[in-house]
Amino acid sequence: MSQGNIGGSTGPTESPGPTRPPWPPCPPRPARPTGLIYVTHFTDNRVSVIDGPTNTVIATVPVGAGPFFVGVNPSTNKIYVTNQGDNTVSVIDGSTNTVIATVPVGTSPYGIKVNPSTNKIYIVNFSDATVSVMDGTTDTVMGRISVGLFPYAIGVNSSTNKIYVVNANYPGPGIDYTTVSVIDGATDSVIVTVPIGTNSYRLGVNSFPYGVGVNPSTNKIYIPHIGGNPVSVMDGATNTVIATVTLGTDFTKIGINPSTNRIYVTNSDNHTVSVINGSTHNNIATVPVGTNPQDIGVNSSNNKIYVANFSDCTVSVISGNTNQVIATVPVGINPYGIGVNP
């Protein structure tokens, strides 16, 4: 019986079809928006988003009740807003400017800062004397740290992984000083408590630490006091106060440009911003801004400074090159906290 063509010809071959044209290239991924400024309005529960290049409001984001301060992680493009009215943090996606999570934290959350190196978010809970630690990957609270009485503001040095919390300690019977709790970010525990000023509430004077700024380049920490005490300068290596800077009578918040070593402090009583040389601790300029300036944010990439003017509903934009206001942006009622996404 014939075995066919075994070992012989394989027969006719199939002719190739027409050549498929190459797939079109994928469209480029949209670039992450840069130079956006986030401004809280705690009287109407929203955040204004300012486009830095044009100095215009491009979005309004509804958040929780009584939004206060803003933390930004440029690496993940997430923005975090403390809502002291309902004890939560709103998480905003910077690509869409929408809230993607609402996270319960402690009582009366005020100050908030992000450590981009560890992707942890630290939230000061004013009324229960704690700091909540949030995981930025899951947007969940991973722990809580006890600090001093009535903590208000917080700063982070991502280079040393240290976190600084200012505690008013009032009325604090028997407590003679306001303090800074220094937290080790590796263990999320307090490693030292530093006295920084007289507990003026015991003397009947309305004065307590109202902000904290950290310069990671110099490892110095700056703490302004509302009510007339000077700005305390703390050495992050020794955890001691090494200098004080006297400015106005009612300065409140602080911002730092590590690239220029300039420190910016808002003076709510005379509607100005003081500029401090970080090398000499001298006040080198005073910049008039809007009425009742509160929080301040710095974009070190373009050396611009943004100031929330609570009473005239604007944000002042200062050039760090000239120490002059170069734009005034209307944002709506009672702007308070500011965060910059460079």
C-alpha cells in the first residue's frame, strides 16, 4: 500500500497573505499637572485649585466639614486635607482633582505633613493630643502617637525622617513651657520633647506656637509663636533652640525654600510677610500682602510663595527673586490653608 509522500514532496505550500500594517503607536500618557496650589475654605467646605503658571482657579473640590490644612505628596500626586469639623482627612487625586478617599482620624485634626520618602502622612489631632500616621499607599491609618497637650502644627524632615510637632500645652497647670515633640519616623515614636518658649497662657497672655517649618538642607526647624513671642530656631542635630528671631507682634504660619535658604512668616496683624535669611537669621524684607494672611506655601522649583489672605478672599503670589507681590488671585470666602504641588 502506498504510504503517500513520506520522504518526498510535501505538496503545495500556502501562499502568504497580505502584510499587516504596523499597529499605531499608543497615545502619550497625559503629563502630571505641575505647579498647582490647593487652598482650603473652612467656612464652606471646599478646596480651590490654582494653576500656578496662569494664576487662575481651575477647579473647586468639595471636601469634609471645616477643612484646615493641606499636605501634598508630589511623588504620588495625592493631596491630603484635614477636616477639623468631622475628624477626617480628604484624599484628593491630583490628576483629576476629585476626592478618592475620606479617612477617619483623631479629634479636631489640624496640621498635616507628608514624608514623600516613606509615603507616610502625619496628622495632628488637636483635641486628643495625638498624631495619626497614615499609609499613603492604602490611605488608611496605621497608628497613633501621643504627644503634648493641644498640638497644632507639624513639620517633616524627609532627609532625616524626623517629624516635629508643636504643643501649646495650655492651660497645662504646672507646665511652664510650650514644647516640640520630636518623632522618629522609623519607629513612629517620640524620642525627645524640647521646651521652646514660655507657656504664656499661664501668665494670661495669648501666645503659643502656631506653626513649624523645616529646612531639610540645613536641618533647622523654625517655630513661630502667635501673640508676640519670637520665632524659635531649633537645630535638628542637637534638638536645642539655637536662636530666636523677633518680627511682628502676631505672626502665624511659616514656609521655607530650601533652595534659597529663605524663611517666610505671615504677620496677620500688619498684613505682611517677613523674609528671613536662614544663614544669618536676620529679617531681610517685609512684603505687604492681603488682609489677615494665614497659611503660606512655597514652590522651590520656581521660587514663588503663595499666601492665603483670610479676610479679603485672595491669595498673594510673591516672587522670591524680588520679594514683591506679582499677582493676586481671587479664590472665594476665607482662604486658610495652602499646599503646593510643584
